[in-house]
Amino acid sequence: MKCKQITWLASIAMIFILAMNMTFAENIDPDNDGSQYAYGENIGWLNFEPSEGPGVHVSKTQLTGYVWAENIGWINLNPDFGGVVNDGTGILSGYAWGENVGWINFIPDYGGVTIDADGSFGGWAWGENIGWINFSSAQLFNYNVKVCKVNFVDLDNFLDDWLQSGASLPGDLSGNGEVDFVDYSIFADFWLDYCPDDWLL
């Protein structure tokens, strides 16, 4: 009986450890230049691509994942009730949830958060308990939040692999070992959209 309890506890511990180390897909800061921070006067920096834990993934319909803020903890962009919605053109709305600060409104009466054609966030969100969060902080502090968008840089990288074959080619989007019209069709579907999970280009 004691052996079964130890095995059961070990199994639970292993599941917990694996859950803590899970990596979540995110597509923030595509150029790895620190474009992952918004700023709140009352709470400091909010990190959309933290080095540990889940980051943020942007799609045409929503934002998912978690933002880390040193002074207030994790902010859930897709809680069970609420969630931050993307209308497909980069206009965000809805609510994120911070356990320590409550709801954060992404489309308050004044301001609102948007994503431009280059993937840069702009505007302001509002939290009743924390005040304004500035997504245009590049103007003040040379930091901002940027999401990966499939664009001419990706096209240039794709063309570098065109009609080549072999293992580990970033342009091999279909995974068949060749960069051909099948991959071009996949690339065209993503054109000017937000980068999908594990985007190689």
C-alpha cells in the first residue's frame, strides 16, 4: 500500500514539474531587439515575452497567454470570462485579468490598444486599480511591444531557400524536405498575417 502511495505522489509531482516547464507559443519581439514592453506609470514595465513562463501569442482573433509585471505578477490575456479580442485589423478590445490588480480594459472610453501594419502596438489600456498602461512607450522610453507579421523580410528569406531540398530549411513550411510551390501556397496564406506558432522564416 505504501509503495502505491509513493508511486501516486511521484506521478503527481512529475505532472506538476512538466506543467511548470511547459513552453507556450508566442510571436512577440520578432527581431529580438527588446520590443516586448509596455509601461504603466503606477506599475512599471509589463513584459510580453518573459524569459520564464508563458508569453503572449497574437492571432487575427485574439491575444492569448500571460504578461509578466515585476510589481503586480501575471496578467492573463485570455481568462475564462473576458479576454482580449483582435478584430482582424489590429483593433483590440476586451479585458485581461491580473490576480493582484483586477480587470484591464483594452478599449476604454478614451484611448484603446491597436496593432499597426508593421506589428507595433500603440495606444493605452486602463485598469481601475492601476491606471493607464502605455503601449506607445517607444516615444518615451525607446521600448514598445511588437508582434511578428509575415512580410517582405520573410519573403526574402523564403526566396533564399526556393527550389532547394534538404533537412532543416526554414522555407520548407510543409516539412516534405523541399521548398516548392506547396510551401509557396502555405506562405501565401500567411502573407501579411500574424506569424503562426513556430514560424521559421
